[in-house]
Amino acid sequence: MQEQIEAMYEMGESCRGISKVLDMNRRCVSNRLKAAGITIRPLYKQRKPHRYFNGKKYRKRKADGYWYSTTVPETYLHVDMWEYSVGPVPDKWHVHHENHNKNLNMVCNLKAMPRDKHGKHHHYKTRGD
Ligand SMILES: [Zn+2]
């Protein structure tokens, strides 16, 4: 139990998050961490942003702004949401964010299009958003 708490905390999970997963008191989690000599992060650093969809956990990657699953094989949240609601994305097709906001992954903001058309839409500046 102690090892699991420490490992989860190292991974960026919050005391609150750990307490939910292990079904224990949040205070108990932070006390155990403190007892192990671990410094509790300030609240604003407690949780790395993450989202859940269809039982999978996703994190935002700072490098490109996309949300990726934390499990292997790594998948994009927007593609998973598209495939969940609409169906499989054809080979060499991309799922594009209509308003260019990679945080809005609802199907109403997404559009599947051929890779080359997607590239043109973005003027080949980026690999797409
Ligand atoms: Zn795009």
C-alpha cells in the first residue's frame, strides 16, 4: 500500500486522486507521504491535467497540445471520441479540430478528412490540429 501511494504520487497523481483510487482518507494519504519524507506539492501542482473518456485516461502533451491516452497503444482523445461516436477513421485520414482548439474534443468540433486535404487546410504549417 505504502509503495503504491508513493509511486502514484511520483507519477503526478494528487493525494485526493490517490485516496479515491485506494478508497482511503485523503488526509491519511498525505500523512503517509509525509511520514516517508516526501514533500507534499503545493495545491496548484497537485494534479497534472487529465481527462477520462470511455474508461481511458488522457493527458495533454505540452509539446503539441494534443490529448493522448496514458495506456499503450497511445491514442489521441479526439480520434477516440470520433471513432466512438461516428466510426473508424479511414486509413490516411485525419480528424481535424474545426475551431482549431485541441482542448475541445467533442464530435461537433471534429471533422474527419483526408490527410492531404487536412494538410492544405493548415497550409502545411503544422502537422495539423
Ligand atoms: Zn486540423
